[in-house]
Amino acid sequence: MSNPGWCGVLAVLAVTTVVACRATVDALEDVAPNDNRVAAGTLRGGELTLRLEARHARWSPDRDKGPSLVMPMFAEEGRQPQNPGPLIRVPAGTTIRVSVKNALGDSTLVVYGLNTRPSTLTDTIQIPPGATRERTFEAGVPGTYFYWGSTTHQPMADRNGMDSQLHGAFIVDSAGVTPPPDRVFVLGSWTGRPRNRRSFSPDLRVINGLSWPHTERLTYTSGDTIRWRWVNPSDSPHPMHLHGFYFDVTSRGSWAADTAIAKADMPRVVTELPIPGGTYAMTWVPDEPGNWFMHCHVAYHTSIYLAAERPPDPADPVTVDHDHGMRGMVLAVNVRPGASTVRRATGVAGARPIRLVAKAALKRSRGAWTELDEMAFVRQDGDVAPPGDSVPNPSSLLVLQRNEPVRMTIVNHIRVATGVHWHGIEVPAYSDGVPGWSGSDGRLAPAIAPGDSLTVEFTPPRSGTFIYHAHSNENFLIGLGLYGGLLVVDSASYDPSRERLIILGGAGASGTSGARINGREEPDTVRLTVGDKYRLRLIYIVPDYNAYVTLTRDDSTVHWRALAKDGAELPSHLQTVREARLLVGPGETMDFEYQPMKPGLMQLYVAQRTGAWERHLPIKVESRR
Ligand SMILES: [Cu+2]
């Protein structure tokens, strides 16, 4: 491969590798992206024999379209190195005989996770340079796991360095049955550390070793049962969001242990947040043809800033267009029509018309990153356009009636093309809001150009708490305010006086870090009355961060009752009282019931996961008059 980006890449890599010139690099092997469809090793008579090696190899996260990186990778002996590393997949009861050779040259390799499940972190294999170590163990309990290697001794939560791609999925299937077809996806994170600011500094988030738009394109037929396993050996939680459909979480675990979830207890969600070291399995049945996505909802993890070869930083980051705006952890799914002819309805006579204007308050001075536009969606009622010189904060709340068709006209009054995604709502593909992607049968929704508009239709089938947001250049567009609350209600049971909506969203033009609560850095006090039961609707759409959310009183965490996740009501036996503290990621919504029993002050604390920022929402509980 020849590429002008090479020398800069090598400057980055020279820190930990011996690679210094193109001649040496050309002698290296290329890394094959591993789609985890073929198990490694030889399985015979209840015994798997597997010979692994860790070698330096040339990884191209954009396939042959971008620069490559020389990094330690796992390979089967005598075979091409893979990212993720060779898949270990055996039935329970299998004896695994594995050898690992450290061909990295200069560092001791520590291998974790080559042992019986459940496992512990202390059970490692230490392999000096040039040495081979062997291990024989029983596979253990069925589940979704992984193994990994380390040369830097970084903990899982910091796993983004030169050894960050040394990992492979480890799947234990139930014994005595043929496992139903499934797919295994491994998330990966690598953060470039340039020696100086002018060095090319790729920063990568990948699925099975590849970055969008080079990730695998999956094709299914409407009505198929789709089973996916997700493995997260990376440095951060990834809120993995499926467009257009709910999925059931069938197990949750980690590299070490896994717990299958009984059918009646399976979370039904559109976003699942595996933590570093976490795994989960999911099942879904698409019933609507078209192009769909499953992607990480941390905006940065699907942004232009995550390309092996990215365009130069734009002078005006707001204007990054939709084609250039997505990279990283995105998986494409095309659903073909199946036997059922039932489609999500469009063109319904009498659909309720709603006009939604994407607006910007022009604050930017040319080229200045610090002076960005405040943005919002403003609902336009009647013929009078909202005034042009300001935007509300937050965007207009949309309240839709369940099963009532809506015809949504999105008017673009910002200075870049975009689309609007109705996050969590089961919409027809064309209405899903990804410019140039959403649609089916060759009819794709266009980007809505500045000054233009687009009309889409859908009929929300369930009541719940949802989000609508711009689906392009999300770091900036969601960050600057293009998100809003979307409630679907049954009018008979909807009582706004007994509900409180809490929207955690982008920080606005004051910066792309931090967050706002209900549109403000210092939000208005929420008032509750003693003895009343409230539905707290929590929307988390801070684009770039995961955070801990805690409801407190007198510095201690209170309890609330979980009611719904991502707009789907929990089955009654799962509507349990629990401590009011949780880790949330972008694209998640949750409903809780809370009944204050005495007057006083409370706080909702929102703390970015690694402590980068903190916000709080004051809540005042008042006596009944
Ligand atoms: Cu992510």
C-alpha cells in the first residue's frame, strides 16, 4: 500500500515500535479484519488446539482507502494477523489447549482471559519476548467473553494505546445443541498520541477492526430473527443504538463472567451501554425494510475526527457535511422485504401536520471556534414563522398521540444540511432521518439543504419518552442545541402536572464540553409537592459524554421506581424500587416514579463519567397547601 500519510503515522508509532522506514514496513504483514464468522484452531474430540502469536502487523481500519498503522496484533500461527484477534468459539465442556508466542520483540506480553469462565483478573500468562507459553483449561459456562493481551499494563478503562487491538472474542456455546446463527462484534478504541501538534494523529473507534464507512454491511430479510453479541475491550462505555427497532438484551456480562437473562426479564431497548470490559447479547426482528444503522451514540465516536485518514480540520466545523461527518463505530443494516406485506404506514389521510424549524442564532465570528451558533428546533404553529433573531432553549417539546399519524415538515434555517432522527420511534425507513441513507427500494431521504425542507411521516405505535435530534455532524449540531424531547402519550392517562421532564443535552455555543439541563447550565428549580407521585422522564442526549446521574436528598441517594427504558414500558415485575443512581449514555431515556414524602431541597447530580464536568438540578419539595 502506498499512501502519503505514512511518514506522519510512523512518527506517531516510532515511540513503541521498531518500525522506522517504509522498507521495514513493506516487509510486514497486513492485518485482516476479522468478521468473527470462523472459529480459530482445530476442534476435535472435545478438544480445541489453538496456537496464537502476537506480532507487529499493518492494520488498515479504512480497508485499502486510508493509511495503515503498525501495531501488535494476534494471529493464528502460520496465518495472517487479525483485528480483532482469532475468535475462540467452542461448546461448553471443551478442553482448550492454547499456546501463545510473543513475537513482539521487545516487550513482555501479559495475556488475560485464557482460562475457564467465570474467570478472575489475577489469572494471567506472562510471556517474555521470543517465548511461547502453553495453557490447558476447560471452557466453562456458556456466554460472551473475550481475551486480551497487554504490553503496557494499562487497566481496561485506559485501554487505547499501542496494545489496544490485542484482543479476541471468546464465545462458549451451550453443549449438545447447534447454536442458532449469530454474529459477534468487537468494539475497539485507539487514541493517537502525536509527538507534536503537526503530526498526523489518527484517533480511531472500530467495529471488528474497521471504521465506518468501511465496516461490514449486513443484509437481512424482514421477519428474520437476528442475534448479535457485542464485546467491549475498549477504554470507554459505548451506548450502542439501533435505529428503527427495539431489541431484547438476552445476556449481560464481561470478559470474565456472563449472565443469561430469562425471557420475561429481558430489557427491551434501543440503546445498550456496555462498559469497558463489558459484553452483551441481543436479539431483534426487523419488520420494516430499508437501510438502518446500529452505532455508538457518543457523537465523537462516529465523527469526522475518527478517521485513519480524515479531511483537514474545517475552518468552520459546523459546516461539516453529512458525507464527511461520520466515521468510526457505525454498522449498516439493510433489511429486504419479507413475506409480510405489512409496512409502517405513510400517506395516511388526515395525518397531523407539524412544522419544525431548525434555527440558529448567529453568534459566530468567521472561523472562530469559540463563537458558535446557538441552535434549536422550533415548532411552528399556524402560518407565522418563529422570529428570526433568537432561538429558544431547549428546543420545542413535541408531544404526539400514540397511533396518531403525523406529517412532519422539517425546515432548515441553519447554515448546513442535516436530517432529523426520531430516536426510538418505530418509523418507516425513509422517515428515519439519516441524510442520504434512510430509505428503501432506492428511495433515500436527502439531506435537507439550508433554506430547504423535507416532509416525513410516521405513526408512533407506543407511548413513551423519546428524543429527536439532528443526525449529521452530531458533535456540533446536537452540541449546539439541535435536540429536543419527544413524548408519545395516551391522552387518557397523560397528566403533565404529575410529570417532570429532565433533558440533559449539549452545552450550546458556550463550548462543546459540558452539558445543559433543560436547556440551561444553571437550570430552573423543579418543584414537587409532598405526597404526589411523579413520573420523571429523563432524556440523556449530551452528545459526547457518558455520565452518572444521581437523585439525592441531604447528600444521600434516594430510591425511585423504574418505569420505562428508551420509551418502552418495563413489564410490571421489573418496575422495581432501586437506588436513584445510574450510568447513562447519549441516546438513552428512562422513566422513573418518585414520591417525595417530606418538604425540603433535593438535587439531581449529573457527573461526567471521568469527572470532566458536573451539573446539578435543584428540586424543591413543597408542602401541600
Ligand atoms: Cu462509543
